[in-house]
Amino acid sequence: MEHNIIGILITILVYLGGMIAIGAVFTKKNKDVGDFYLGGRKLGPLVSAMSAEASDMSSWLLMGLPGVAYLCGAAEAGWTAIGLAVGTYLNWLLVAKRLRVYSQKTNSITIPDFFSDRYRDNSHVLMGVAAAIILIFFVPYTASGFSACGKLFGTLFGWDYHVAMIVAAVIIIAYTSMGGFLAASFTDLIQSIIMTTALVIIVCFGVSHAGGVDAVIDNAKSIPDYLHMTVTRAFDSESGSFSQSGYGFLPIVSTLAWGLGYFGMPHILLRFMAIKDEKKVKTSRRIASIWVVIAMSVAIFIGFIGNQLSQNGTIETLYGAGVNDSESVIMKIALVLSKHSAAAAVVAGLIFAGILACTMSTSDSQLLAASSSMSENLLKGVFGIKLNEKQSMLVARVVLIVIAVLGVILAWDPGSSVFRVVSFAWAGFGATFGPVMLTALFWKRSNKFGAIAGLVTGGVMIFVWKFLVRPLGGAWDIYELLPAFICALIAIVVVSLATAAPEKEITDEYDEVSAMLK
């Protein structure tokens, strides 16, 4: 193994050891399942903001976004970033404080709990449907994270993909199962710092080797339509050439629709529920929004830097396999950096740790959300299994491990596409939980029947649009999140109005929460 790779490996091992140590520290802080799954609602403004955004971004921030910008230019990457930035801000503005207050009023510790408690669904049908949706979309979502870790270790160190994936999964399982929500949230804060550090290092090193910022911009300007926000480029790996096509109103709206996903992301919404002081939400909102805008802007710029570095020969041209190949641009830059000195190899190791941090910060949160849905909502809520606190904690950890094992099994094929799974799961949560969450928080007339209709309609439409409608192309080629979200919202309104109004107890509670927020 080359000396620079050894330096990178040591840095990564130190980082991974630190994550496990954090899990061990927080083990004793989990007195009950409420602590394990929601941290006792003790998150401060900085931790809540950065853990929410770190668990949101996944490896897409350091691999997917720079890769799209590198290959296709500004249009798709730019509109996606704008949609996500707006979605982040609106989610903190509209949902965070209200969900924090409302979920404490109903004493809910999971999203399915909140839906069920909000509408007084004693039949637990709403809870069961919501929990099933979390398992349907989060298990493969978690698998995509394990797969990304396996591919990273395999590419960097030449490890067998399966061995690398299992090692990464074991580490994520270890600190999450030991420390629960608080460990996941605090490690997410650390991981967000590492991710930010990785972005800064790559930009500084990349710009210096690209010949300066002017050289990067001049190169981008020299490529036809590369910086044009209404034209996108596509690479044909067979012919080895690019083609340009218009990026008009429908593609822009479809791409911006990524922002709608935030309203339904359980692992992000749980951070809102765990905030210690709802009066500090504004501070968290500002921290989260500023970080997201800066991080995504820098990630896109790294794609531009990588293109210039491939033009001047610093890194190889990453056009051979299309987008999948271009996603390695940040790793290629880091490997060039690592060859300069032993210190540079350690710095490069921080960059690879940042890529790992992106993935792990999402996977740990997803594991907790999926585990809570199985143990708290399905086993205890729907099936009525009685457990004391000690048994509940044991079941919580066992279920988390079982779900992680299922994720490893689903990710066993090294040829699986990480980002297609992420895109589909993001749409799934956004179209099911998003409309239900917004109407639960802001429409007093909504009821449990409307909520159930929204969950089912959104979930069905995701599959219908993705596999039956979108392949028709043309005007139908819209990201499935947007049409499914609209259909689910319509279903909630129609069914709620067509069925009995909610009981006075429910509307009175709604009014109490509204009064508390004034």
C-alpha cells in the first residue's frame, strides 16, 4: 500500500474510532426509549440545525452534486440546489417550531406517533400505515448508504466491496445502537464540521492547481452552454460526445420540486421534535439555511474546478461512464492532494472522512427512524405488545440491528445505483408524509381519514408515476415527487371534507397549540 493511502487510512480510522467513542459516551444518557429515539428533547440550536442538515445531505453533497456540475454544467445542479435551499428554509420556517410544540403537547416521540396522536386514531391504522411507509422507503435508503461506503472503501483501498460495506455498516450500527438519538445527533454535528472542512480544502487546493478562480471561470465559459441555466448537457458514453438540450419550464419546476421533500423527511422532522427550546428555532433556521446555501454552492463550484483540472491534466477526464464516473471527481482531487506529503495525505484523509460523514450522518438517522417505526409503532402500537422500559430499550437496539442487516442484504449487489435509490426514497417520503404533515399542522378541519388517504395516495402515485407515467417522456417526464405530492394533498382535502369533522377534543387541542405559538 502506498504511503499516501496509509496516511488516508489512518485518518479515516481515527475518525471512525471517534464516532464509536461518542456512541459509548452517550449510552448512559438513554434512560428510556424516549431518550433513545428523541434524545429527551434536549437538542440546542447549533446541534439541531447542523444534525438536521448533515442527516439530510448524505453523500450526494460531496459526490452527486459536484458530479452533475462537472459533467452537465450549471442548469440541473443549480436548480436542484435552489429547490433544496428554499425547501430547507421553508421547512424550518413553517414546520419546525409548530411541530416541536404540537408533538410535545401530544407527547409523541415518532412521526407515526404524532399523526396517530394528533387525530386520536385509536384504531392505530394511521400509525400502522405511516410506520409501514417508513420501512418501505428507509430500508433501501439505508442500504444505499451502506453501498456508498462499500464503494468508497473499495475504490480507495482495493478492499472487497462486501467486506468494506459490512465494516462500514458495523461501525454505524455500533455508535447508533449504543448512543441512540443523542449520539446520532452529536456525531452529525461533528460530521457536518468534517464535511465543511472537506469542501474548503478541496476548493483551496483545486483552485491553486487549476490556475486560479479566473481560470476555472474561463474554462466554464469556454464550454458551450456550460453555465447556461436553461440549457443542459448530456454525455453519450458510446459516442464519447456531448449533446445540448433546453432546460425549460417543466424541467425547472420538476427539479425545484426536490424542495418539497423536506416537509416529509422523518429523520429531519425528528430533529424539530427534539429541539430543547422552541424559542431558539429562529437561530437554528438561520444556521441551517446559511450552511446549506454555502455548502451546495461550494459543491457545485468543485464540479467546475474538477472540469478545469481534467482539462489541464491534473486529474483524468471523468467522462467515460457518464454521471457515475463523474461523481468521483472530489475523490480524484483528494488523491492528487495526498501525494504531496505525509501531512497532505492526512488532509486528504479528512476529505474522504467527509465523504464518509455525509453517508453515515444520514444512515444513522434513518436507522433510528426505521427502528422506532418497527418497535414503537408496529410492535407496541399496532400489535399491542406490552414491554417494560428495559425490554423496550433491548427491543429498540435489536430491531435497529435487524433493519441494518436487511439494508446490508439489499445493498449486496455492488452494481446497485446509490443515487437512483436516494432520489426515489426522497420522493416517497416527500409525497406521503409531506402533505399529511402540513395539513396536520395548519388545517384544523383535516381528519384521520384524510390523513390515511393522503399517505396511501402519495405512496401509490410515487410508484405509478415513476414506473408507468414518467417513462412516456415529453411533458410526462416530471420528477415523481411533484405529481404525487399534489395528488396526496388533493386526497387529504377531498376525503377530510367528505367525512365527519374532527371531534371537539381534537380541534380544541389544535386551538391551544395555535395560541401557544402566538
